[in-house]
Amino acid sequence: MRSILERGCVRAGAVVAIAVIVGVAVGTPAGAARGDRSHRDRRISVSGGVVIAQDEAVNGPVVSVDGPAVINGVVTDKVYVGRGDARINGRVTGDVFVVDGDAIVNGRVGGDVIAVLGRVTVHSGARVGGDVVSRRDPQVASGTVAGKVRHVNLSSIFRGLLIAFLLFSWLAVTVSVAILGLLFVLLFPPAADATVTAGRRVWPSLGWGALVGIVGPILGILVLVTIVGIPLGLGVLAALGALSPLGYVVASLSLGRTMVKSTSTGGRIGAFFAGFGILRAAALIPGIGYLVWFIACLYGLGAITIAAWRAGHTSAAPTRTPESSPQPAPAAGTREPTATTAPDSAE
């Protein structure tokens, strides 16, 4: 049984294929009428299907978006069917392409016969000049197909494409955030140490991160509704978009600090990559990777917020100079020390 995601991908592909079918058919130039048959340049049906009579010839594509196509005459081009079966009892010089349905060939097809989601059946006495391709196992009589007969598992194809896309995304994020983290610990070591110190308060960091990372975008979108606040809203969303990867870097550094205690440059780099490796490994676990990314970004945003708050209040606090304590009064009967001067040198 296919998963909901796979079915959605297949259906989306079918919709795209139908749209392409209609565009190709509409854009195909009309052919010239000739012979004694009833000629037409193309046949396009959005719903209800298409039937080409036995004494009818179509010098152009035949398209049925939603409904079956029955070809009893001659089609000197291709046949496209979106949803429904294609039954070829006459002759088609081009390909037969069916998205969601079966293709049954009793006559002659000069090109390929393809059923994306269905099955191709070629009966005895029929003839296919090209290949036969279908998702379900094709049923082909011996000696009726000049090309290859192939069974295509679309579920495996879409699953492979999805896995490849996810792995590419994981690799791109890993390389980008690794470069960002390395630059952060090399160029701003005091800021890196300050965020680690602030991140030791785990729950306040998560709370401030939720406030900044969740409430902030909502406020930014609300501000965008007003015409005057569009620059401010865009600025808020852009700032949060830039701070989210930095929050992930801070979370990686804080996690690595639990294992690498050195505060040297090498220690900071080692701590970052230790925590970063753990988080990126967790990102490969299905269903958990996005949750780990979300929590790590919130935690890092909260630690950055706390560190920035502390830095602002520390720099704003006035520095006090120590006042000199008053000298005690001399006791009664004692003489105050008098300044002595160096004696003059003898002349």
C-alpha cells in the first residue's frame, strides 16, 4: 500500500502531465486535409471522452483530459489521455500516452504506448512499433511489440527522488551551518563564550527563544499587513531568518561545551564541531530531524537574546571611581608630621 506522500506525488505528477498534454496539443500546428475520409486537424475534449469513428481521420493530436479515448479510425499524430482508458482499434502513427488509466491496443501504433499509472495490453494481431511502458505489469501478446516491454515502479522512483532531495538538503544545510559556526567562533570568540554562558540557563533560553522565534514572525507578518509597517515587517522577518542558523550554531557550541571544556581557540572549534556532529546525526532520523532543528534554533535564539541583554546592561552601567577614605584626626599631644626638605648642598 502506497503512503499518502507517494500518492500525493504521483497525483501531482499526473496533474502536471495533463497540463503538459493540453499545452502540447493546443500548440501543435494543424495538418492538411486529404483523401476521401472525414479529416480534422485535432480533437481535444476536456470532459466526456473522445471517439474517432472508423471512417474518420485526424491529422493532429487527439487529447482527452477527463474521459476515455476510443480510436476506431486513423490518427496521424499522438494520442493523449489524462484520466480514462485509451482503446486503439484503428491506427495511430505516433505515441499513445495515458496518465491515469489503461491502454488497450487492438490495432496499430507506430510509436510508444505508455500508461503512467495503469496497464498496457496489446492483443494478438495488434502491432506496436515502439516500446511498451506501464506501472502495472504489461500484458503483451507474443510478437506484437517491436521495441522493449518495461514495467516501471513509480512508487520506487518517487521514493528515490524524495530521499535524494532530503539528502541533498541535509548536506547543503550541514556545509552552510558548519562554515557559519566556524566563522562565528573564530571572529567573535567573546560573543561565543557569552552565548555559551547564557545558554547554561536552559529553560530561560528556551522561553526567550520561543518568544523571539515564534512570536517574532507572527508580529512581523501582522506588521506587514499595514502599508506603513512593510519595511519594519520585512526587516523583522529577515533578521529572524538570519538569526535562526546562528541559533543552531550556538546550540551546537553549547552542547559541545559539555564535552570540551577548553576555552582556547582550538577548544572552541572542537566544542562546536562536537555538538554540531551530534545534532546533524540526529537530523538524519526520520521524523525527528526537523524537531531537533526547531528546538536547537529556539534554544540558540534564547541564548543569544540573554547574552545580548546582559552585554547591553553591562556596558550601560556607570563605572564608579572609589572614593578616598578620610584620614583620621591626629590624637591629642601628638605632632603632625612635617614635610622635610633635602638639605642644601654645601657651597
